[in-house]
Amino acid sequence: MNPNEIFTFPVENKSTEAKKAIKNYYCKFLEAKCDKQSRTIKYPMGVCSVNHSKTKPIICPHRFLENNIVFQDASKAVFGTTNNVLLFSEVHLSNVGTFDFVLVKHKPISSKIDDFCIVEFQSDSTTGTGELVKALKDFMKGIDILENKYKFGMNTYNTIKLSYIQMLIKGQVMEKWNKNIVWVMQKFVYDNMVKRFKLIDLDYKQQDYTKYFIYDLKPNKGIYNLQLVDKASTTVSNLLRAFTHQPTPSLDEFVSVLENKIKLKLGLSLESKRH
């Protein structure tokens, strides 16, 4: 396990452009200095994606900003065009939360709205992130980090749990409004979500308001490019059905775990100490 992209470029890319980006902590996707921070280093936490489990999980949502590809794909799929479409970020809705992005199709030479579509980014996250910081430090020192393995893990299940609730809350609003919400995620995360929640009936249907645009990183002349590899869709009722039909763990197994803790004297006694 090690970083795959740092400050936009693959770690093995030694081009002048890559060296300049590293020196300036520059993110080409943001078109600005990387804004990810870690308390343990003085420069940005510029890891865009990693090598893990024979995949290249994206761990920074900014990675999905590449050349506005995902917004163009969503606009064409929902509106049938990119003409007269504007993009807004971080749009708040009371009692629901903040939408990552909103694509707004307006009438020509007018502020009147024809339609709009919500776009949400869902990148993955890591565990044991101290090891990932160590890998970044080594890289900045000029060490070949591809020769080393760093003991960080992927926090994919937690990523999915948090986003799934958002899919239910925001998806419900979109269905009542008859508007689309597009969830942008990597195939690694999407496949994990489908497997964990045993989701079915995900064939892409234009009439479904909750849509999934699934991307992966494809090598191209010394860099990686985002590529749309699949699309899927569903309804809130289908998501809710899967959520409420999760298998119940064994009670006996859990009781056994607690009894073992008692034997090992790991509990904190609540008996008051009287003097």
C-alpha cells in the first residue's frame, strides 16, 4: 500500500510539470494550492489517490474535478446538453444539509431556470492515516515510495455508511421535487456499497431520480484520467428496503464477546468506593 498520485501526478512521474506541482503544492484539479491539511505536517496533505487491494482508490473529492468531466457527463445525461448550464458549489438547504454542487440549466439570455440537478462527490478515506503521512514525507524527501509498503487501510465501510444516509435524506427530497441527484463515485466504492447492502434493481433508468455515475482512473501518457465506466440508478424505496433488511448479527456471539471481556477483567466497575 502506497500513494498513487501526489499533488495531481502519479508518484513515478518525473516530468518538469510534476516537479513544479510538487514544489508549489499545486492541485491541477482545484487550479490552486492543495487545501487538504494534516496536523502533523506543515505542507498540504497532497495525496489524491492510493494503491490498495489491486485498485487505485481516490481519497480526495477534488480528484473528481478533473476537466469538469463529471459535470459534463451529468449535464448531458440529465439535460441532454451542456448549453446554458451553470455550476454552483456548496449550496445549502435548510433541514437537509449542503449539496456539493448544483448544475442549473437556465433559459437562453435569461436567469429563469429550466431545470437543475444535484451532484454529490463520494471519495473514499483511509485508516492508519499516520502511515500515509509518513509515505508523503518520504516522497517529499525523494525516497522511492513504490518500493515500500505503508500500513494504512481503507475506511470504505464507514464512507458508505455515512453517504448512504445522505442518499436517503437527499434522495427523498429530489423525488418529491421530481429532480435528479447524481452520485459520483469510484467503481471500488460503488461495488463495495452494492455488496454490503445487497442492493438489486440498479439498471440505469432515466426516470429514476437517484443516479450513480461510476468512474475509474485510467493510465494515459504518464498521468491518470477519470473515465466513466458505468451508470446505475435506483429509488429511495429500494435503498430503504436494502437498509432495513440487513442481516442481524448473532446475539449469542455478542454475549460470548462480553463474557470473554469479563474473564479478562477489562470492564470498568461502577461500584462506588466508600472510605
